[in-house]
Amino acid sequence: MRTPLIALALVSVVSTASADPTDTSVRSRSAPATYDIGFRIGGYGFKREGDSRPGEGWTECRMNGLGIFASRVLHGPVFLESGIDLYTSADFPTPPDAMDLPIDRMSGLLSVAGGARTSVTSWLRAYVQLGVGVELTRVAVPYGADKVMRDTKVMPEGFIGVGSELRLGRTYFGMSLRTLLMGNFNYQPSELDEQAWGVGTPDEREVFDASVDFAAQGQFYVRRDL
């Protein structure tokens, strides 16, 4: 009689231990991911002064590019993100305006941002973020018939953004919209033609004297929990 009772007790103890919520294997399976890494592609354009046409006023110095980023959950919905992006001037999807400075620009952007995510459903999330960074840019403009003026700049940037993403397992597909505050070049194209030579050659420091300006950015991305 004692043998069946002892066996029953042992089975009960083993079952209780296997269901123990403090078991590390159970915890590791249910705990949310702390780190993720992703790839993004997008573009941005500066606000053209005086242009209030819907969808047309944010295409000055159009820039297209791609980047990689990673984020870490700090506590609850709060996360920290860092990224590296490479952008170049482009005439897609809209060609440049004839009154814009014909600038050839290549920029590397290093950024860090803090944000907060919220779950709309089990498969849809949204977030907001605020970030700062630095832009290393190489710029060039044609001067006369066969000359080019060039310069390299290091400028600060800041942004605020919102986004949403669809979840498929450990992978997320999303899009984000950002308002950027960064350097722009507003030198007049008419001062770079041959007629301007009669009043002296433009100074590179004047042509590439950047001023703070707003830009609108849109990005699509995919990221995966690690």
C-alpha cells in the first residue's frame, strides 16, 4: 500500500516543479525580446519657401537613401534606438524645381532616439520618438560651364517622428514619418551663372553657408527581434 502512495507523491512533486512559474526555461520563452535590428529605406525633402501646394512644398533638395538601425527596450514601452543612414540627392519621385539650387549632395546620418511603443492589437503597434544626431555631408554645385564648387560639412540634426508596424512572429514591417530639423543651403542659383563673374567669384563659404531648415521624411522598414 505504501509503494503506490509514494509513487503518487513523487509524480505530484515532479508535476508541480515542471509547472513552477519561476522555472528559467518558461520565463525565457515568455519574456519579450530586449533587442532588435532592422533595415530601412526612404527619402526626405526640405520645405520650399513660399510653396504651399499640397505634396509639392517639401521637395526642395530631395534626398533618397537607406540605413540600418537597432533598438533596445529600456522599460515597458520605452525604447532606445540608434541608426546609420546614407542619403544622396535625387530627382525621384519628383524632379527638381528650376528655381532650386542645382546641388549634388551626399550625406551620412548618425542618430540616436528615445521613444515609446503601444500595442493597438496583437499584430499592430504604433510609436512616437524624439531624436538627435549629426550629419556628415559632401556638397557640390556647378559653376559656369565646366566648373564645380565643393565643400564638406558636419552639421547637427534633430527630429520627431511617429510610426506604425505589423507583426508577423518575431518580424515587424513598418513605416515612419519624421519632421527633421537640419542644415539646408539656400544660395540663389542665379548667382552661379557666368554673368555673376563680373562681380566676383562666389565664395564657397557663402554658397555652402547652411541655415537651419525643416524637412519631411518618410521611411519603410523591416526589423526583427533578437
